[in-house]
Amino acid sequence: MELLSIRDMMIFNSGTAAIEKTLSVETGTGKLEGTLLTMGLNMLKTVALIIAGSGPTDRNGNNSTMINNSLKMLADELAKIGISSLRYDKRCRWKYRCRVKRR
């Protein structure tokens, strides 16, 4: 595991805007969609895979009863220190429970 120095963190926090890209993969059981957040394509050295918890939680950490964007905020903070992230919407057996309005 590689540790970042203070100098490296200062470079990442220099005001450069993160790049957010929506990705999708067609599978035999449907399409999986996710979001890649990075400080640039040359910064894909370290990527964290963010997996939402149990239940009908979307890639941002939201569900039908609570919008908190916790996983999106985690991805934003990781990007600030140069760690790219991929978070995705999981498959759902109960479609009516998995529909969450994006914010």
C-alpha cells in the first residue's frame, strides 16, 4: 500500500475539479450503471470500489426513505487526496423498492 506525502496531498487539493463519468455494463441480467470519479485519467493509479450496503441503497448512499449522499461525499473526499473511485447501483430483485431519485 502506497502512502501519500503532504506534498502529494497539496497537489491534489490545488483546486483542480474532479471528473465524474457515468459508466454502464450490459450483462445477461440487465444493465449495471455506476459513476467513476477521478482527478483525471492519468490519476487512475489507485481506485477504490465503493459498494453500497444492504437493502435498496443506490450508488450515492441514498434509499427511498433517506437522501444523504454519504457514498458520494466519500468519493468526493477520496478524490481530494488523489484516490479515484467507482461506485455503482446494485441489481435489485424488488424493482419498486430500488427506485431512488438522484440528487
